Amino acid sequence: MLSDQEIRKLLRSWVLTKAPDLSADGLTDRTPLFEERHLRSVHLPELLMLLERLRAAPIEVEDLRPGDFRDIHTMVDRFGGAGVTP
């Protein structure tokens, strides 16, 4: 299982490939990704699949809450390795 730090690094890399307007220096774990329109709703399915792959466990769509994808910190806190029970 990947550590939360490894998940953060891979999420940062993915976000930077999808958000050409965002520089590596401008991306923090607290950067509002959808609110500031660095990511759009069209990115959500791919992001969800990436998170499932990184945590090696499915994410139940019915359990999603508003704000789960606000920023990298929130995603790792909600879906990261530490929050997954085998």
C-alpha cells in the first residue's frame, strides 16, 4: 500500500498534467482545484479511478460528499492509505 506522502506526490503530478495554467510552485496541498477551475468536472471520473488505483481499494460513489475533491489534502485525508481498512 502506498503511503499518504506517496499518494500526495502522485496526485500533484496528475493535477499538473491536467491543469496547464497551474505551475508546480503554485500547487500546494491546499490549492482549491475545482473552485479555482484548475480541474473541471470532466476530470472527476479519471481522478476517481486514479484514487482507487492509488489506494488499492474501490471508492463507493454513494459515500461521496460535497468537498471530497476540494484539494489534495482533503483527498488524501478522505481516501488516502491511512483511511483505508483492509
